[in-house]
Amino acid sequence: MLQTAVAMVNRTGLTVSLDHISFEDLIHDADVARSAVYRRWPYKDLFFSDLVRELAKDATPTLVNDEMAMMKRLIAERHDWIETPEKRHGLVLELFRQLSLLDFEAVYESPQWRTYIALHATFMSLVDGDLRQQVQLALSQTEHNRIVRIASSWKQISALFGYRLRPELGASFETLATLLNAKLHGLALMALSMPEIATHRFQARPFEAIAEAEWSVTAMGTAILATAFLEPDPTVEWNDERIASVRRALELWTPPKA
């Protein structure tokens, strides 16, 4: 029986199940007339098809407010760290270290993200071809929007701190954002079955950081990608005027939205 069931799953893939959601309970909780619901969706399967489309539209958590609060706190605590190349580099590494852990924990603990993973893993097994294509397009748009937002934020932060993409790579900030997004999702997915990935911490001073600090796996991955893609921009002149303008910009900075 087990061998036959495994063979069936391997042929068709696991499917998204919404069996735990009662259509009648939804009608009650939404406080709408049953007659109106059944006029709109004569069969509950039609409603669940629309629900899958809706879930796929924006299935990843966003962290703009928490990210901003952490960034402003870090910058306020280390306001003098933009005055020398070594300290600027240390501040950027500290941003990587703390922000990447914030992102990881929010994703890892989010039921919304687990729904997103379930949709990604199983949409190809949806019986309705049109529905499958619509879910794929919605998931693709969600991914694109997230990558655009990540790329825009990294481009802006890099410019503020006087960094640029390494020209020999021929890469874009979207390339970097795609890899960062894949790293985040991959580690969060692994941590579902290997929770030690989420909790493991170690003391390190990587990439010429100012001091030794407690690092997580996801923060180290972010720092590795960032240092591989970015380098100080030799065309940027750090004088008193630029330092003052960067301080003002960091105080007012808001991340771009896709």
C-alpha cells in the first residue's frame, strides 16, 4: 500500500487541500446571505478556485515597518560610523547581520509564507489548466514584486554607503535580490524540518567586521552574497558635505515599494 501510494504521489505530486475550510462556516463568519453566495458561486469548488487565486496574489510577508525601525536604531547607535571606510563597512555588515535575521524569522514564523510554499510546490498538480496558469502567473508576480523591492532597497543603501556592484560580474541588483530571496526561502524551508537552522548562533568576525558578534546562518549567507557582489565605489569622494548629506538621507530614508 505504501509503495503504491508513493508511486501515485510521484506521478501526480501532492496537491493543495482546502478540505479543512468549511464553506458553511465561511458564509456564517462573513455574515452574508447564503442565497447571495450561491448565486455568485453555484458550487463550492468555484469559490475555492477563486480562493486559491486570491492566496497566490500576495503570499509573502512584508517587513517594511520593522526593517525601518531596526535600521534607524542601528544608525542612531552608530551615528559616527560613516566617517571612515572601515566603520562604514562595519555598519553595512551590521545591517546585513541584523536585518537578514529579522527577515528570516518573520518568514519562518509566518503561516502566510507556508501557504505560499504549499502553493508553489503543488500548483502544477491543479486539475484545472486555466486555474493552474492563473496561480502560476499570480505567484510569479508576487515573486517579481518582492525581488524588485529588495533590489531597489539594496541599490539605494549601496549608493548611500558608497558601494557599487562589482563591474566584472556583469550583474544587476535584481540578480543579487534573486539570490538573496532564494537563500531566504531555501533556509526557511530547510528549517521547517531542521529547526536548528533557525536557532543556531555562533561568534564570528567575518569580512573585516569591526568586532566579533553573534551571527546566524542566514546572516552569514547574506554577508557572503553581499561581499561577493559589492565593493566600495572608487568614484565616491567622502568629504564633510557628503557625510552630512548621508546622515540626513539615512534619517529620512524609506525603502522603495514595488
